Amino acid sequence: MAENDWAQPAPEMLATARKRALGALQSQDAARKLARFYDTKTDYAGATIATIGHNAPDSIGADDLFATTLLSVDVPAKAARLLTGNGDTKAAVSSALRALPLGPLEAVDADGFAAMEVLYLHVKRSLAKASAKSSNPWVVASKLCARKRPDLFPVRDNVVCRLLDVQRARNFRIDWLVFQALMNDAEVSKALSSVRSAVEAQADDSVVLDTQPLRVLDAALWTSVHMS
């Protein structure tokens, strides 16, 4: 796969996403909101989505589906059977998981993005509702992929995509490239480390932060919109 096989985000889109990400991370309330999202005494899923149950590196299991539903989405029964039962779908997903790049999103090259796309599309097709004539479960697919590899796949739900103003592209490839640019931006990385340090300095033992910076960025963006 060549680099130019994928359309690149427009410079103004990258600039807007960067400005809004920095605004979320540098807000006076950012640390407080993150701490609440990762507080195990609350009903927020921050401390649980990546760690609950068993997360096999080369298959999707019931624990993965349950963890994904904690992010306020449903997994159709047919999809659960396809993804966890023996058959062509499970085999294809397992192969795609094994082919993923080993590094985090900020280090992914063109071949790595191609491998990510294979998994994402397999998962997305599997999650389509059997009763719907047209089904586009991109949010659920993104959350399930993020559960499997929280260092690689951004959650990219409607809230975060609207905040970064990437939803108008309607293109997961663009979203991934925007997130990669944010993760490679020195000022964003500094702000992310700063807010993480603030949470760790202020919070008690009930707050369990993600180990992956990409997930913390996702959480900071989401909480900047959804928490007062």
C-alpha cells in the first residue's frame, strides 16, 4: 500500500483538531473530569474498558463484547455469535488481529494502517444488525477495536469526532490520520502528559488511569464535552 492510496486530512482540518484537542487538555477542569471518568467509585467505564476480563491478542471473546457495551453501545446477538463462535468470521478476525502492527498509533506506517483497516472492516461488517436493511455500526466497531488495541485504535465516537470537527469527512481513514497527527504533536503530547500528571497528583487510589496515552486523549476529549 502506498502512502498516497489514502486521502490525507486537509491542513485546516488538522489545525482545527489540534486547537480543539489542546483546548480540551488545557482546560482548568480537564484533570477533574478525567479523574471522575477513571474513578472506580463511579459508573464511568474509563478504568474498566481496557482491563476487565480476558483480552486475547488474537481473538474476540465474550469479555471483549461485554467491555465494549460498558461504553454505552449494544452488540447484536448475531454479531456476538459471529465474532465468538467457530467459523469464517472468527478465523478472519483472528488473522487480522495477528497482522496488526506492534507499535502504537503514532508509529504506524502505511502497511500498518492497511492492516488496521482489514480488522476494522471485518468487525464492522460482523456488527451489522440482521433486522436492518441498512446498518452502519461504525461507532461500535471503533469501540470494540479500541478494546482490543487501545494503543492503536481511537474510539472515535460521535462526540469526539464532532469536537475535533472530523465528522464531516465521514471517513475512518481520515479520523485515524488526524489522531495520529495529534499523538505526534509535541504540544499535544506535553499537554496530555501534564493533565495526566495532575490527575495522578490529585486523585486517590480509586482512580485508575489508562496506561495508553491514546485512550487518555480519547477520554479527555470526550469528558470535555460530556461532563460539567
